[in-house]
Amino acid sequence: MTAVAVIAKECRPGRVKTRLTPPFTPEQAAALAAAALDDTLDVVGALAVDRRVLYFDGDAVPAGAAGFDLLAQPPGELDERLAHLFDVMDEPTLLVGMDTPQLTPALVAAALDLDDRPAGRAVSGGPPAAPMREGPDGSPTPDAWLGPAADGGFWALAMRNPDGGVIRGVPMSRDDTGRRQLERLEAAGLIVGLLGELTDVDTASSAASVALAAPGTRFARLHRELAGGRP
């Protein structure tokens, strides 16, 4: 049984994508964030998984989350909120963010090959290591997956045996966050696979880059409409 969770917050002007202002107004930045979230929910909704979770901060749940389990984010720093999710999930779990509307099923396919068979390593505080799973070529299969982001963070994190202890305390929103998270996973004895690098929508330039990379998304269509003649 595999679950995919999307971490997101309510797309209210002045609360999301504030680094897009300027050139966009707070209302336009919020609309772009909502489009990115809808694109992400569409992709996750189409994945062949057993459970979908919207890990949400806010009140107005997007219509695209129909069929998702709703889990409220607790207060606290980002590492604490991510750790909480991986503490309460009891099945193999992939977490993705709302800032990569260029997400496709192919980009996360490898990370969905997690099931509840014994893992090759014990997670921090978990049971003793069980016999290692092996791939077709005899190599060990990953216990966790990390999707690095171009800004040094990460856009996806998956664990066969979810454990918030390997996230809590990792400094977030820094240019070494992804590297530090990888180090924590490996220090816990996990075999970690890497997904492809993606660009988060954070600034006007990264928004333009993502819109060009995924022109058919809601996000890209809205970006073209709002950006007008701007590069």
C-alpha cells in the first residue's frame, strides 16, 4: 500500500508566492500558486496509488482535492511539519510540494516502487534491519527517494518506512537543505535514490522557466495571460 501526500497552503493574496511580487500583484501571485497546486493535484490524482493525502494549511480546500484525505498541518517550522507527516503515516509515503506544476507521473515513478515489504535498513528508532530487497540486477533497492530542487532544496521525499526523526532538525529553505536532508537519510542507514532535479516556482524568473518547461499546464497558461509581453 502506497500513499502520496501533497503539502500545500491556502492560496490567499499576500500569503503565498510573495517573491513573485513584483512584477505580479499579490492577487496574481496567489492565482499562480492556486494553478500550480491544481496541476499538482491533477497529477497525483491520476497516480496508481492506494491513498492520496492533502497535507494542508488553511481553510478553503481546493476543489481538485476531491478524493484526497485531508490532514491539517500543525503549527511550527517546516522541518517539524514535514516530520509530523512522516510520523503519522504508517504506509510507504511519497511527499511532493505544490511548487512544481511541471510534475509528471514519470518523474515520480521510481519513488512509487515502495511497498510494505521489509526494507534493507532500519530507520532511526525503528525495528532491526530485515533482509534486503534486491532489484532485477541484484542491487539493493532504495529505502527512500529524494527529489532535489534547483535552489538547493528538495521537491519530493519518499520513505518505505516513514519516520519523522530523519527530517526533524534539518535546516529548511537554504541552499544546502537538500544535501543536509540526504545526509540525514543516509546517516540513518537508508539506501537513498535520487529523482530528477526540478525548479520550484519561487521568483518571477523561476516562474517563467517552469511555464516554458510545461506549456500545457494551468500554471503556464495563466502565466502567459498575466505576464503579457513581459519576458
